Amino acid sequence: YSAKSSRVGQRIYSAGDDSNDEARLRTLHELRIALAENQLVLHYQPKVDLPRDSVPGVEALVRWNHPTRGLLFPNEFLEVAEHGGLMRTLTRVVLELALDQAVLWQDQGRVLTVAVNLSSRSLLDYQLVNVVTRMLADRELPGSALMLEVTEEFLLVDRDRARNVLLRLRAAGVLIAVDDFGTGYSSLAYLRDLPIDELKLDQSFVIPMLDDDRASALVASSINLGHSLDLRIVAEGVETAEVLDQLVRFGCDVAQGYYLSRPVPAAELERWLDDRAAAGLVAAGIE
Ligand code: C2E
Ligand code: MG
Ligand code: MG
Ligand code: MG
């Protein structure tokens, strides 16, 4: 990039990129250690069933408990993992953590489906379905204890391949959600013959939906079209009571967002669930 870096403005970028590369290399190196030394942890965010007010499941979101930098969020290391060839390992670590937690919750008598995010690339891993089914079998968990959140991108890259992977997961009882729906290029018609259980409307439409007519129309029409395909519709990014009310009016099935709960460690989620159950009993006049 010599020609470019001879331009003054570019030289600044180029210098920035060099130190950036260094930081990325360091992050990659540290991430290898993190994966080996169990520094990754999962936080869990509840999904609330709107008509019933119950909590059928939670989404597991990865965090890195970095020894010096503190708690790091996915945007600070997922890309490095992807480009550095660590995504396959990271995905397996996350699946193990999530399913171990699912066993603990099952033992506590909590019926919760744990949703795990998959990068497009981990879905191209031919071993993935076998790995997932073995992890479930090792723990004697039913497939329905696990939901996998996939992106539209994955469904678009190689439709036949995607369909095949999803059908094999479906055969194992695993549930499938399409994440960040509305941000990609797929249409609902395209999703029609794929074995999908849940459509997650992206937060970029949900957050502004009360002020932005187009966002609102997109949410409403996705809910209606999704229902016509028998999909459960989840709204991500529910930050206010007003948005929640509007989603209920639109007939949305499930809500997830800061208004209900931020993603939190397992113990905190358990307290949240118990407090909610207790409040429900009080409201019903049972306690
Ligand atoms: P996502 O799967 O779409 O997850 C939703 C993101 O929105 C999460 O960010 C969550 O903390 C955040 N969020 C939840 N409620 C609200 C809200 O009301 N308002 C706003 N503004 N944001 C909300 P997070 O945890 O930083 O994760 C970001 C992305 O990183 C995820 O987006 C997912 O694509 C990816 N990711 C997270 N964990 C994993 C993982 O274990 N594996 C892979 N491959 N990707 C992951
Ligand atoms: Mg997700
Ligand atoms: Mg999402
Ligand atoms: Mg998102």
C-alpha cells in the first residue's frame, strides 16, 4: 500500500492500521489463551412470551473475562476470532458452556430453551451437526433444550447447504431462529421452505418504531407475514414499555430487550426469574 500511504491523509490511516494490526494480533494471541483457560463466560438475556408473560427461553451472549482489560463484549473480539481461525473453537466452547448451564437449570426444574448464536462460518463446519448432537447426548438433554440463532447471510450463501444443515438439526429436535431479520436481503418467501421456528426482528427496526413510520410498518408487516408462515416472531431491542405495548398490539409473540432485562450472569437471571414468578403470584392474589 505504498502508493496510497504517500498521500498525507492516507499515511495517517496507514499508521493507524499498523498499530491496529498489532492490537489485533495481541487480541488473537490472548484469545487463544482465553479459550484454553476458560476466560469466556456467558451472559443470558430472557425472552418473554407476550401473550402468556412466561419465559420460554434465554439467549446466551458471550463475554470475555479478560485478565487485565475487564469484561469484553463480542464486538471487541468476535471479528478477530473469525479472521484468526478461532471461531470453530469459540463456538464449541460457547455450546459447551450453554449446555452445561441448561443441565443445571433442568436440575433446578426450570424449563428454558437456551439459544446460542452461530456465525455464518461455523455453520459451514461439516462437523457442527454431529458435534451438537453429541454434546446433547452426552448430557442427556433433548434437542429442544437448544436453539441456534443463524443469520440471513448464512441462509443466502449456499441455500441447499443451509437447508441440509437445518434439516439435520431439526431432525435432532434443535430449534432454529433467524437472527437480525430485516437487515439482510432475504425475504420471507425465501425462508418459506426452511425449517425455521423463530424470526428475530432486528433491533434497528424495533428501537425507533414509535418515531419512525417505516420501521413501524416493517415490524408490523414482518409479524403478519411471519405468522402466515407459522413462525414465532421475536422483537429484539425492546427498551421501553411503550414499544412493548405497541408490539403486543401488533401481535408480536416474544420480546427481548433492556426494558425486560439486560443480558446477565446465570445467577442473576435466576433471581430475575424467581422475583418475576413471586410478583406474578402476588398479582394473582395467591400469595
Ligand atoms: P445478537 O445475537 O443480535 O444479540 C443481540 C445484541 O443486542 C446483544 O449484544 C444484546 O446485549 C443487545 N441487546 C439486547 N437487548 C437490547 C436492547 O434493548 N437495546 C440494545 N441497544 N441492545 C440490546 P451483544 O451481547 O454485545 O452481542 C452482539 C452480537 O454478537 C450478537 O448480536 C451476536 O451476533 C454476536 N454474539 C454474541 N454472542 C455470540 C456467540 O456466542 N457466538 C457468536 N458467533 N456470536 C455471538
Ligand atoms: Mg442473537
Ligand atoms: Mg439479533
Ligand atoms: Mg443484532
